[in-house]
Amino acid sequence: MSRGEAGTTVTERYAAVDIGTNSVRLLVADAAGLAHAGRLVPVERLMRITRLGQDVDATHRLADDAIDRTVTVLREYRAVMDDLGVTRARATATSAARDATNREQFFAAGRDALGGVPLELLPGEEEARLSFLGATSGVTDPPPYLVVDIGGGSTEFIVGTDGPDALVSVDMGCVRLTEQFVHSDPPAPDELSALVSAVRDHLADVARDVPGVRDARTVIGLAGTVTTIAAIEMGLPEYDAEKIHHFRLDRRAAEDVFRTLATETIEQRRHNPGLEPGRVDVIVAGAAILVTIMRTFDVAELVVSEADILDGLVRSLA
């Protein structure tokens, strides 16, 4: 924040780019206050599915075509930031880049595409902290909160009130588990059973490392898997972030969506309202993760949030 000659407040315009395993997202926002207590006014939100993490779990390398797809989107985002007059920006990469032996090649290309904005490799704990900061802003439900961020390569669990009291990042995400377990179309029962079993094993670690995970009064779900399942449940013909933000998704509805998606072929699945084409092949694994979390931790209902790590990144700039 700064002040003009007449003493009027000049609002800074910030941008955040989140480069995930499955998608690349941009938030441009005006900061009308400072840090967590301040007010963010979103100017633009964009999402492109680039599947940066394709096969990285098996090869430990980012594929050349996946890098090219992602860098093309970063160039697009740089142009958007320039058009909107962004003054400061942060760009982060998460699970797929952490696991890749050639990440420096991608980081150099990404920095150039973003006009010199460096790509930061976030540790899982920092990713979780920023997700909590974004997700809990504007929530009026009572704490303590459990924030669940289901990504393409990892899932973060964060418990806290004003900030994270405990958190853990585990290597399960919709892309990673699809590549590990889903090989039939539609998924075979034994594939689904193995997938759910793997999620349960991860959740046993979460329950051990974050004892307060069962004590949260409000559960908040983030990222594309959660928002997509909400959009399908709502039957939205087109994705509508305002309608999805703070929608309450109960376990029965999540179970119904999971059962429907898991019994459909990819071709049948793509006709579900609210399901983006780039998520058609990985949404079953994502839904399995979400439903198993709700079953394991006895979550009757979660608050779906469109505010997440991007909002946390912008707040960190403010």
C-alpha cells in the first residue's frame, strides 16, 4: 500500500501463479488491506490444465511436452499480468517439480516465460501454510479448522485456528494415484479397492502426525478435485466460482458422485455437467481420495473454498 499526493490510498495489484501437477492457475488481485486481515479484491482468476506431472512418478523427470505446455501457459499469464498492471508477483511449483530431476531446466524456462519472476519450489509445509491462510479468510464457521488440499501429486492436511497448529503433506493426489492404480476404463473393482486401500494407509500416517485432525469443528476442502465434485453435484452447466465458493458438500452427495464417476467410461464421464475435459481421466482417483478422507475422519460436511494457496501467496506479498 502507498499513498498518492492527495493522501488517497493507492491499492497495490498483485499476482500469484500456482504451478501444480495437473493445472496452472493465476490470481490477480488488488490488496485493500494488509496481510491476513486485509481485503483482497480478485481481478482475474484463470486455470489451464497442462498435466506437468505426467509420468513423473514413474520417470522422476518432467516430460518435454509437459514442460512446453506449461511454459506456453506461463507466457499467456505474463501477458495478462502486464495488461492488468500487476506490480508484484510470486510463482510457485509444488509436487511434480519436487519429484523431478530436471526441474532446473523447467524453472529456467518458466522464469523466462514470466518475465523474470522466479519459480519457487515450495516445501509441502509452506504450501500447506499458504493454503490455510487463503482458505480460512472469510470463513465464518467456528474453528478449529481442518483444511484439506487435494492436488495432482500430493494432499495437504492443516489443522489450526488463526494459523496452522499442525500440518502434513502426503504423496497422494489425483494424477499420482491414477497412474499408479487406474488402468481400466471404467476402473476395475480391484483397482478401486487397491486405490482406496492406499489412501487409507496414507490417512493412518496423517492421523498419527496430526492428532487434531479428528477434532476440527469445520472442514474446508480446496483445489480442483473438491471444486469439481461440488460442480457436478450442483449440476452446473458451466463452472461458476461464485456459486461453488463456500458451497457445503455433504458426505452422501460426495459418495453419490464418486459411485457415478467410478462406473462410467471416460467417454460417458465427460458429459457430466461441471467436469472439465482435462480432469475426466483423473477425477475418479480424486473422488476416491475425498470420499475416503470423509469416511475415515467422519466428516459429515465440508465447506468448499475457491480461496486457496493463490490467495495465500497474494496475502504474503501484501
